[in-house]
Amino acid sequence: MTYVNKKGERLTYPLSTAMESSNMEMAKRLKYTKDILTHMLNNNDKTKYNSSAPGGTGGAGTGSSGATGATGAPSSAKPTE
């Protein structure tokens, strides 16, 4: 991985050992980035599981996410502009 410090100096480390580096500023930034990516991936998994459950945000459940006409039946007509 390539790291650019606050002085603009470019340093390259193997990703496998970057977290154990003596460069505390880089280790802190790397940990922060890892936490953000982990959080994003975990939220994506939760969304995927919720969307397939009945009443979820999508999928074939019994939720109310589909468009309906005046009679309550699904509408196939496109809205007019």
C-alpha cells in the first residue's frame, strides 16, 4: 500500500504488515479506513437480508413498496409528465 503523510512524502508498505508499522499516523488512518469499509459491508449485508423478508424494502414479500392504482391493484401504467 502507498501512504502519503501530511508532509506529502510517499511511503510504500506491504499491506500484510502495514497495521503493525511503527508509523502511528499511518496505522491510525488505516484502522479508520478498515472500520469504515467493515461498517459499509455489514450494512450492505443487513440490507440484503432485510430486502428478502416479508415487509422488507424489496423482494417478493408482502410489503407496500409496489405502485398501485385507484382500486388498489398493481398499476402497470407509467406516470405522465
